[in-house]
Amino acid sequence: MEMGRKEVKMDASIDVIGEDNLRNVLSRLPSSSFASAACVNRSWNHLCDTVLYTPKLSSAFSTNPSLQEAVEEVFNKVFAELIRPHFAIVTVTSPDLDEARQLITKKLGSSIPIVYTAPLGLMGRDAITNEFKEIQWEVYGEEYSSANFFDNGSAVPLTRVICLTVGFLPGLKFAAVPLLHTKTEQFEDEFLKDISECTTSVSGCTAPVGIILFTDASIDADHLLQNMDYSMSPETVIVGDRSGEFLCGDNFMDKKSKMKSQPLSIAAIALLFMRDRKKPYGIGDIKLHVALSAGLSPIGHTYEVTSVDESRDFMIKLTAKREDSDENLDDEAITDTIGDQSHSVDFIGVVKKRKCTDGLEKVKWISSQVFREFQGIIEQYLFVRDGGIETGDCFRFFQPDSHRTSTSLRYVYDKFKDLKRSCDVRSSDCQTVKPAYSEQNKIFGALIFSCISRGKPLGEANVACSLFLENFPDVTLAGSFCSGEICRGDSSSYGQLSERAGSQRCCVHYYSSVYLVMSYTPSLLGI
């Protein structure tokens, strides 16, 4: 009863000073105070929605040697302007994962999904200087070190790095769903079911708008993504990193561990972007755009495996024939066909045809292309990391290709220019229809997942970011360096690997850059 009287008094206070005046006061509050005001009651929450209703992505990193001070620096930068966090991604050097989670949770609480990840490096803006930088770190034995690579190639040792990215995307809901496993069992079907049930409860459909996926390097990410690709709507965007470490909130883990009556670990985590079927009146639409810049080119012919004589660990002894010939070739004869280029081969692209399930008892055959690291011929065996080449598979050799990288970057660059142009056109149309409505179509944020070999010192500085920054210099951009970039799609970026296998899906890429760009189209109704 007391709660009811308090709410009536709060509502009455709005009537006394008027909604417009209170809205003006709320719009001038710092982000932390604004977030608290939104929790007073339903009336204040709704009023806060009318103050802040256009999407925003905010990000900053710090290299302060004190992690606690670094967290303060990134928070001051990210929350310098008004924003209500719907989700957060925390990128940090691996030894600091748990401490970072403790510090960030104290700041943001546990009411929003937060993913803590330790990739191979990051891209973003410095919280103090606002300068855009690339940072990579390496592990040498038990010694952990980081380095910032400037344009001249010099390196400055760092003790730790932390980046905070916060998103406010009205009209969407968010959740972090983990894929759990024990020492002997992985609950992949349950993972897909959890994603479906979570999305259904929020949006009324079984597939989310988008997924940012982080997987442990020890699991078969190709198998997981094949099932996700099959089970999700074709419109669902899936991007991410298959090689980093990560953490999420403990509540879900504790609940699942009790259900399984045994300790569980996280093998992957999916940050879900879901349509809100209760989207407030007048809120516009957010769209996710994906672009892939590939960096691998095929060498030589396509082969179909006719027999696997022996396979142990990563060593495979096989025979195969070219798709345009009936002659069986052994391992050495196959590599001889690519001659002097064999030393530059890094991967074998393998087309596999297999059964896939959506976790809901639907099963069908699909063809997918996966990349396996190739390390040459050893004692008449193909040395293929992760193995998994079987009779009936088709394969082709691939090498990193700077020309392919440049060509694909130009394609992405043109795609961004077209996107920018279309937003400018729609903005003009929107103003023509309703001049009084000031909000325009816009690109408001982007995330990049780029191969570690595309950054300094192995590659050209800012190669993944420069084309985006050139088109959208004022748009928030943050990214991670990976060794295995996730981007759902087909294998058209690499050419047709096998005509016999038909069209092929490909979801894990190497020597690539994956771009997730977010745009907003306002409602003509306004708020």
C-alpha cells in the first residue's frame, strides 16, 4: 500500500512541473543519474524513453597500468554523453578477465547482458586522447605482454588493456546465452534450444535479428555454426570470434550446474539481438549490415578424396582425384601439382556434406566449406591441423593473398559508400515527408572482427578500420583481432570450390575482416 502511495506522489510531481519541464531536467542529467531516474517508476521510465529514443553505441579503451583506474577512464568516456546501456562487451587482456568482470559488474550491475572477452588484440579510441589505435598482445611462455603498434612499426610494451563498448538500441532486446559443457559432453542442442526459447519469449519468433558469437578455440566451431546456420532464419546475422577467451554472468551457470548436478564450463556464448514485440510507439527501426573482406585465394585444382588410408592425430594419408580426371593421386603427387607455391599454402578448404539439426528434431543434408590449417607433407602424410578430412570430401589449397585482400577491401569500401549514400537519400526523403521531424537515417555504430595477421606488425596499420573511418569518421567503431573470424554466409568470396557439391555455406574465415554495421531509420510518427 505504501508503494502505491509513493507512486501516486511521483506521478503527481510530473503533473505539477509538467512533462516538458521534467523531460528537460532529465535530458541534462549525467548518464548514471539518468539511469537511476528511469528506475523510479513506470511513468518516469516512460518519460526517460521519450528523452532517449535514438540508438547509440559508445566505446573507449584504456592502457592505464592500474585496472581500476583504467575502468574509471573508460566509464568516464563511454558515459560522458547520455546513454542507457542495453548490453556491454568488455575486451581485456586474458589475465585480467575475472578482475575486470568484478569491477565492471559493480559499475553496471547484473541486469544487462555483459560479455567479457580476451581476443588477440583490439581496435578502438583511447579514452584520454580519443586517438584511434590498434593494439595486439601475445603470450610468450608464462610471460604476458602487450604492445601498441604505431604507423612506423614501433612497439610500446603495455601491462594491460581494457575496452568497454556499450550499446543502447531501442526496439531491440538482448540476452547472453552460453553453450555449456562438461569434460565428456557438450550441450549443443540445448544451446540452440535456449536461443530459440529466449527469442520466442521476447519477439514471438524463433530466430533473433543478430548474434555475436564467441567460441572457445578447443571446440569444433565449424560444426556448431553449421547447425546454427541451418536452424536460424536466413535473415539472422551471425558474426564473432572463434579463438578468444570469454566470461559472462554467473547466475545462468549456477542454475544450469544445479540442474546437471555437476560442474559446467562455457564453450561458447551468444549475444542475442532480438526484436522487441512490445516496442514503444514511435520508435524507429534498427538494421544490421554485414560485410566480409576475404584474404585467401585458391591454388591449383579441386580434388575429391577417394580413400583415407590412415589418419592419426593431425597426420592424414589419402588418395584423391581431380574433379576433371579419373586418375588417383597420392599426397605427394597432389602437392606437386601446385609446385613452387606449396610453401605459401596455409589452409586446405574442405567441402563437407553432412547432416545438420536445428535442435528441434529437424534434420537435413547441407554442404559447407571449412578451412583446415595446412603445415605441409611430413613422411608422406598431409599435416592438417584439426584433421577431419574423409572419403567423399572435396578440397582445395588456399594461400593468403594481398591482391585478394585489396580487391575485397575495395568491395567493402564501395558497399559502405553505397550504404552512406542510401542513408543520406532516405534522410532527405524523411525530411520531405515530415520536415518537423529532425531525426535522420544514420549509421550509428560498427564492430569489426579482423584477422591478427592484418594488423601491425604483420600487416598494414589500420587496414581493417581505415576504409570505415574514411566513410564514417564520427561513427563509434570498436573491434577485435582474431584467429578465425565468424561471418555467416556462402563461400562465394572464395569462388566455387566444388561444382559437384553445389552451393556451399562458409561461416568461419581466416585472413579476413568482418564488419557489423548498425543503421537506424526513424519512425515518421516520432515520439
